[in-house]
Amino acid sequence: MDTTSTPKKLLIVDDSKVSRMVIRARVKVVQPEWEIIEATNGDEGIALALEHQPDFCTMDINMPGILGTDAAEQILKKIPKLRLVIFSANIQESFQERTASMGALFVAKPVTEKSIAEALRYFMESA
């Protein structure tokens, strides 16, 4: 392992505490040195992204307040190098197309070991 590099930061944005816990636990198994920041809605996610400048972000779509896709677009405008994955049970084609158009990856919920592995593969392509 390269110890000279700074540990990566992952921002998890999801109103479901269970989803956040599952993502955090799974990522920590694979990437124990990563710093993990959690937000419970899109507005909080935007604020934390600007404050912490994460390398990676997982985002739910349906949350109280701003839609995750709107939050993701705002975050990507400010941090274009960020790798972002949208996790959502809302698998309508319009959401998948919007996700692709902003350069992010769409992964269908439920959050599972397999779906988190898919997100991690996407994140590590850029590392």
C-alpha cells in the first residue's frame, strides 16, 4: 500500500440510516483508511461536500428536501473531479439517463455487498 498518499474521503448521502450504516461498514472492510462523512439529505450533502472536498460520493435520490440528482449536479459543478454514484430504488429510465449525463454511475437499491462492490470498482477506476 502507498502510505504517502492521503487517505480518500467518501461522502455518503442518504436519509436511510440503515443504508448509510451498510455502505460505511462495507467500505471500511475494503478501504479501512478512508475517511467517511455522512449526510442525511441533499442540502446537508452539498454543504459537507464543499466543506470536506471528498474524492467519492454515494447519493440517494428520494430524500426530504432537494432531490439527490439535483444535489449531485450542484456538488459536481463545484467539485468536477469527484466520482459520484447514485444509489436508488427509483430505477426509472429518466433518472438513469440524468445520472449518466452528469458523468455519474447509477446503481439500483437495495444497498447490498454486490451493489457497494460495483460502486467501489467505479471509485477505484479513478484512484
